[in-house]
Amino acid sequence: MNILFYRYNSICEPAFITLFKAIGITVIEDTTEMTDKTASASDLVHRVSNTLSKNNFLFVMSINFFPALSSVCNIFKIPYVSIVVDCPVWELYSDEIKNPINRIFIFDKYQYNIFYPMNKQGVFHLPLCTDNITFSKVINSANTDMKKKYSCDISFIGSLYSEKCLYNISKNISSYNKGYIDAIIKIYTGLFGINNISECLSDDVVNNILSELDIPDFSAGTNIDFKEYIADTLIGTKISETDRILVLKELSETYGFNIDLYTGSDTPMLPKVKNRGLAKSLTEMPLIFNQSRINLNITSKSIKTGISQRVFDVLACRGFLISNYQEELFEYFTPGEDLEIFSSIEELNAKIKYYLTHEEERTAIADHGYNTILKYHSVEMRVKDILNHI
């Protein structure tokens, strides 16, 4: 059996390819976009059409959704499997989502509920997964010095969003609209796992804000919900920035915890947090998760109900995790057994204090979370789910 895997260099791609090969499926890779970011949709159509005409394929697959790829598969009547790992993915608003050959797997149930009515036979809800095999190899091969290098009380890996926040870089937002947005930011900052920002926006407000922004020119056939666009891209990103800075500042300054932050963001506003720069995803990140006594997860506001990739990865490295509340966490994990959750900074402070002084309980939870990942959330389990759907 053959599949065509369309690649754009997502970190999620290698694990799926390795697993497909391990179960006897021949994987033919289209890697053009990994090296040529100027390749157009028409180039994709021509190239993939040529490949599909020369071989028999069980299906075509990509990480995230490519409308042009769906169109080609629709012509050839070959199933197109898209695993959505980001949120939001604006390409899902294209007309191509309706193609009957689509098998689109969306991890965020809020996002799934938007797109399921557009293709009830081809859109599915499926949580993310993790490459526990690769992570285990990295951890098991590390020597004592390497592990000591990444050991710490508390760690957080992630952007602060300051440098890529549309709200921060937009120069033309009127004082009226800025005041309106600032009020929403004030309301939602510190409300972890609660996100109905779009409901605070009227059509008139959205249109006024859009007239002041330099937004992408979405292609014809793309039916973007601009209320969601403003809520996620402009306001949600700013709230995510505010949340992360607030948590790290409170923990390090008010409560006096030692925190290692791995980020590419500048951190002058966090003088008591140790900024250790970017962490390499495949060689350093697993050791950080494994060697941190406590790992933090502060989910981006653009993920409404779903579980972020960070949760799966920390648990796959046998790391102890305290995550903000997210609705879907309770569907797949048991707080207090697999991980811990917080709904306020005060609760987070109390749980950090407790688990830093209760090592046996902390280790037992990390072990249980690891076993839950192996049983339900490995790449192998997700591939089985996908093949069953196909």
C-alpha cells in the first residue's frame, strides 16, 4: 500500500511517516515546500497531479489543511487526510472543505463544531498525540551532565507572543477601538480556559477594526469569519501574551519561585525569571520536560476547548505538568492522577508549593500520566484511529 505525504516541515510529520513505514505502508513524500517557500498552489496542483497519475495510493496526507491538495485529490477520487494541529487554521474556511474525499481531523472541539456542519461525512474530532518513542530515546541516551543541565524547579517553554502580536504592531487602531479592545483584554486576562471573546464583538465593531488593520488578502472561495479572526488574531494573541507574562511575573516576584523560561521572546519585564533562550524541539525539549520538577502549560487563547500539544509532550517525557484549565482535559485525562490543573494564579501558587515538597506524589502523577499517553495518545494510537475512519 502506498500513501503520498505532502510535507511543509511541520515537526509532527516525521513521527507519522516513521509509524506508517513500520506497519508496512510505503510513504512517498512531496518535500518541495520544505525548501521552496515560494512554490504556488498551481505548482502544487501540477506536481501532485503528476505523482497521483503514476502510482496507486491509499490516500494523500498532510499536517494541517491545504485547499489545493484537497482539490487535486477530489479530481482523482483519492481520500485526503488532514490532521489539524494548529488553531486556528484559516484554510479550513475555504470552499474545498466541502469536498467529499476529505478526512479532516480537528483537535479543538470548538473549531470542530464550526466546520463539521460544512462536511458531516469528512470532518472529525480527534485529540492530538505525541511521539513518545523519539522522546524516550533522547531521555534514555542522555548522560548525567546533560540531565543536570536542564534540571530545575519550574520550567515553561513557549513564546510570550510579544514580538508577533498584531495588537502590538498595529499603528492605526483608533483610540475608540483600542479602548474597546483593552476592556475585553482586561476582562479575560487571568480567566484560564474561558474563551468566548467573539461574543463580545458586534458586526459594527469588527468592521471598524478591520478597516484599520493590514490583514492578509484571503483568496476567493475563502469564507473567513472575521469576528473569529479579530477575536483570535488580534485580541486573543494579546490576552495570551498578558496571561503568560502575568503568571511568570507573579510566580517569580510575588511568590519567589525559581523559573527557567525557554523562549525566543525578549523578557525585560521578567527580571527574576531565568531566560534560557530557545530550546531545540527534538534534542533539548524532552530533557527539559523530564528534568523539571514542575512543567507549566499556559494555553494560547486561540485554542478554545482543546488540549495543546504541550500537554501530550510533557506527559510523554514522564514530566509532571500543571496546566491551566481547558474543557477537554477532563475528557482524556484525570486531574490529580495524570496531571494537575489550575484556574487562577492563587491556585497555581498553592499547587506549586505543595508538589515541590511532595516528591512521591509528584512522581506518581508523572508516571500515571506517562502510562495514559502510552495507552491512549501515542502516534500509533492516532494512526489506528485514522485508518479506521478511512
